[in-house]
Amino acid sequence: MDLQAAMQPGVDSVGVIGSGTMGSGIAHVFARAGYSVVLCDVSADALERARKSIGANLSREVKKQKLTEAEAEAALARITCTTERTLLGKVRLAVEAATERFELKRKIFEELDALLPANAILASNTSSISITRLAAVTGRPERVIGMHFFNPVPVMTLVEIIRGLQTAPETYQAVESIARALGKTPVEVNDAPGFVSNRVLMPLINEAAFAVMEGVATAEAVDQVFQLGMAHPMGPLTLADFIGLDVCVDILRVLQEGYGDPKYRPCPLLVRMVDAGWLGRKSGRGFYRYPAEGAPPRAGR
Ligand code: CAA
């Protein structure tokens, strides 16, 4: 079966499981490229928020003249938001973008494996969990792959494509050509905890948190060093707030467990902030405060 031919925009539909920031961004870029999308979540409220945010982000692209009004409307109309997983029964590709917990993803992969056509590809947007382990819970391990997008998905051009030990070359090729059809640049990576992106990024964020915890510098100073000295668009602590401090701690734990190396232990300050519910931008407070949607961040934890 020629998977590449089967996945041309307008020919088939894709499923996206999880309608948070990443899931809605992924649905946005597939719909914008002409695919029909079934966006699935257990929460109807989350789906409602996702539809609004996709609509707002498409409008932003209209304002920037990247899309016409009609193209944005057509893209939004291609997305079906549903709590009903059985609607995924005909999709040829599913991209799971649920919370970063293995047990949750395992359940979703078992369910998708039972629901989707035998030749469908199951991809995960996991940022650190083993694709090989996820593949092993399905009856189609050769059709399981990592498709790791970056936030904000409509803007960031990278898709880190992760081959599990069992991933077939045709699955890799199909997903690579789909990533290109989305206007993204695929980069091939083998399965290892954190892949490349988070194996390198999370120790940077963690070390930045240690520097703040130890009083070496303020969060603003640490961020300025990276923005002004290394031309990063956001300093590491602004980026941590953007990603979510809970997500950073979860990924660091995956790295610590996966490599058995204490160098990945999450900084106690990060852990305490997560315990306090200071999760970054999404909770209104992290290394910075986010007083209201769209307002500039204020300094101070
Ligand atoms: N949808 C559509 N367009 C969007 C958007 C969205 N959600 N968010 C921003 N944009 C567009 C804006 O319209 C703007 O477009 P133009 O260039 O045409 O003007 C452009 O993106 C830049 O946005 P802004 O001008 O509003 O703001 P900015 O210049 O400060 O850039 C940023 C914002 C793109 C987020 C930039 O700060 C940046 O690149 N930050 C780093 C982001 C990053 O590192 N992401 C990866 C996180 S790690 C991850 O996701 C994976 C993981 O596993 C943890």
C-alpha cells in the first residue's frame, strides 16, 4: 500500500487526539494545508477553546496576509471537533498530542490501534517519551512514529520525526512527505529520551532555573544573556513559562529516568513552582506574571 499517495491533502482525513495548545496547533496546520481533520478530546470545553484559538490564529494569519479570509474559513470548516473517538475510524494518520504521561498515551495508542484502519499510521507528538515503547503496545509497531511539532505550531517550521526501533522505512517516508506538505522542514532523529530537541533544551532551562535558585542572577538577567548574547528569540526562562513548567519537569524526569543520569534531575525551584501551581503562561504565573491575555509579562515570581 502506497502510504504517501494515500495521504495527499484533500484525499484523506487525519485525526488529532488532544486539543490543548499543541493539538490545536497541529489541527490548524493540517487544515491549512488542505487535510480534513478530526480533532478529538475527552473535554467538550477544551474543544470549544481549541476551536476559538484556531479561529483566532487563522485570523492572525489573514491579517498578516498569509491567508485570505476565504482560505481561513475553509480551513476552519475542515476541522471537526468531537469527543467521539469512533469518528477517527476512517483516518489514515492519527497524531496523538495528549498530556505527556506514558500510561495515558499507552491507553490512547491501544484504542487507536483497535479503531483505525490496519494501514493507518499512528504518530505521537510526544516531546520525550519512547516511540519504541508506544509502538510495542500496538499490533502495528512498524506504522508507529514520532511527529514532534513545536509551539507555536503554525509558526515554527521544524518537525522532529522520530523513528522507533520498529518503524518501517515507508512509514518514515510517508510522514516526512506529509510534514513537507504542511510546509514544515522534517529532521530525522532516532528514538532516545528527549530526542534531540529536549535532550539539549531541557538541561539549558534547568540550569537557568538553578542559576536563579542559587541567586546567581534574576530570571530577567538570565533571559537577557540569552536574548542579547546568543540572539535567542526568548530567554530560557521565558521559554520555560511558554512551554509550561509542569511540562519541563515531566520531560526532565523522563530524561533522568531514561538515561539514569542525575544531571537531568529537575531543579528544586522548578518542582516547587509546579507544586504551587505556577505553571507559566497558561496559569498566569511562572518566572514571570501574565496579568491578562495579550498583556506584556511583568517581572517577578
Ligand atoms: N498562530 C499563527 N501565527 C502566530 C502564532 C500562532 N499561534 N503565534 C505567533 N504567530 C506569528 C505572528 O503573527 C507573527 O507573524 P509575522 O512574522 O508574519 O509578523 C510571528 O508569528 C511572530 O509573532 P509576534 O510578532 O506576535 O511575536 P514575536 O516576534 O515575539 O514571536 C514567537 C513570538 C514566534 C513565539 C517567538 O518568540 C519565538 O520564536 N519564540 C521561541 C519559541 C520556541 O522556542 N518554541 C519551541 C518551544 S519547545 C516546543 O514546543 C517543544 C517541546 O517539546 C517542549
